[in-house]
Amino acid sequence: MELKGKTSTGFEYKITEERANNYELLEVLEELDVSPAALVRAVKMLLGEKQAKALKDHVRTEDGIVPADRIGEELKEIFEADGPVKN
């Protein structure tokens, strides 16, 4: 099973059930409260390298900056979508 979706900003993603049902991902998500730097690992664990790069390119500003808050917003929206990630 695969979760497919699109965020409100237009980022399209596909997440395998295996990636969504990863206990270690939950551990990393728990770390976000203490260390915002855990966001990097969470994005890569959930989306994989290729989609993580695509997400960075999606939110990249004209100046070439990848705003961490925008990455966080995209990730939050993915988790709030209906499907295996939400569970």
C-alpha cells in the first residue's frame, strides 16, 4: 500500500506503508520537541532521499535558501492527511 498525496502548496508525495509504519520514525518525531534538527532525519526517513531533495527544491526561495519552517509545515500537512501516515 502506498500513500499518495499533494500538499496545499503543490508538493506531490508517495510514501510506502513500510516507511509510514517505522517505529524509528516515531522516535525521531518525538525528538522534534527537544531538537528541531531532528526534522532533517524525519523528512529523509519518511520520504526517502529522492523525495526529500524534491521537497527542499519545492520550498527553496529565489535566494536558494530552504526555509526550515516551510519544510516543517509541509511535513505536518503530510502527517495530517488521511491515510497510513495519520495512523
